Amino acid sequence: MSWNAHPDFEPGSWAVKDLPLSQVRFQDDARFPWLILLPRVEGAVELIDLSRDDHHRLMDEIAAASQAVRRLGEHLGQPVDKLNIAALGNITPQLHIHVIGRRHDDDAWPDPVWGAGSAAYYPADLATDLIARLDAWLV
């Protein structure tokens, strides 16, 4: 079997890089520093669908993504007050983990980001620069 990212991820995010377990995607919403981790495990829908080793790997990758989101917020002049980490999958069933940098003054605070206003898209040149930075920051 081969793994592919669900097509729902393509229009609203960019692939940044592959970590040992997950593909990292950068969400196209300038209101929030935001990464998505997609574990490359065929058929995985829930965290419990991962092996013990993959679960540990994913936790390490969530920590790396969290650090990258903090750096991204600093770089954009939007220091992160709180990290929201979520694996919902109510709309897109493929296992994925959102790592979202939140600020007390962001558009959705203190509510969840989902359904809060409309995305503010990054200009293409800025997105390209940020993807390159994220690639370097994600270790």
C-alpha cells in the first residue's frame, strides 16, 4: 500500500517537508502560525491506529512542529501565547494533527480557530520564504 495525503489538504496548505513519520504542511492562513502533521501511515484515522513506535515518533514531531510554530510567530511579529494541538478529523478523516499558534489578540481568541472568520492568505513570495524557513527550522 502507498500513502497519499487526502486531497482536502491541497487547496489550503503547502507541503513543507517529510519528517521520519509525518508530512508537514503549512496552513495558508496568515491570521495564525499553523502547521499540520500528516503521519504517513496508510489507513490511519485515529492516534490509536499508530504503532507504539510511531506514536512516540509523532510526539517528537509535534514537539518539533510546536517549536517551529513559535519561531514562525516570532518571525512574523506575532509571538505565540498558547499552542493549540488538535487531532479532530471530523471533516477530513485521515489522521492529521494541527499545531496552531494562538495569541490573546488573534481573530478567534479564546474560541477555536475553526469557523472563525475567513482565512487571510499569504502573498506567494512570503509563503515561499516562510516554507523555506520552516524547512530549516523543522529538525
